[in-house]
Amino acid sequence: MDPSRKFFPAVFVLLLLVVATEVAPTEAKRECEAASVRFKGLCMVQTNCANVCLTEGFTGGRCSSFVRKCMCTKPC
């Protein structure tokens, strides 16, 4: 068997490993949240909550699942 055929799978796996480590995120982005001050009533629509949070200086917002409060979010 030709020696180059023996090493091809090893070189291929090594190349795949290098590409995977370059593409993978190195650090998980954390997201901090705080209850909105300006949002009134029950939070039913995510976009309404997000728009109010933008006016408060946050980067986004979401409705909490149980209490239905508007929770503003931003990167920590």
C-alpha cells in the first residue's frame, strides 16, 4: 500500500480538528436581565417588551414565562 494513502485519513482528521477549533466560539456570551421599569401590564408580545427595553438603554427584552413581566436584557 502506498504510504501517502496511510497518512491521508490522519491528515484529514487533523485538518478538521484545526478548522473546528477556529470556528467554535471561545467564550460564551452571558446575558444579564432586569425587570423593565416603563412596561405596564402583562407582557404578552415579545416585540413590545423589546421595544420598551430599547428605550430604557437595553439591547433587547423578553416576556418572563410565569409572571408575564417584561425582562430587559443586555450583554454582561
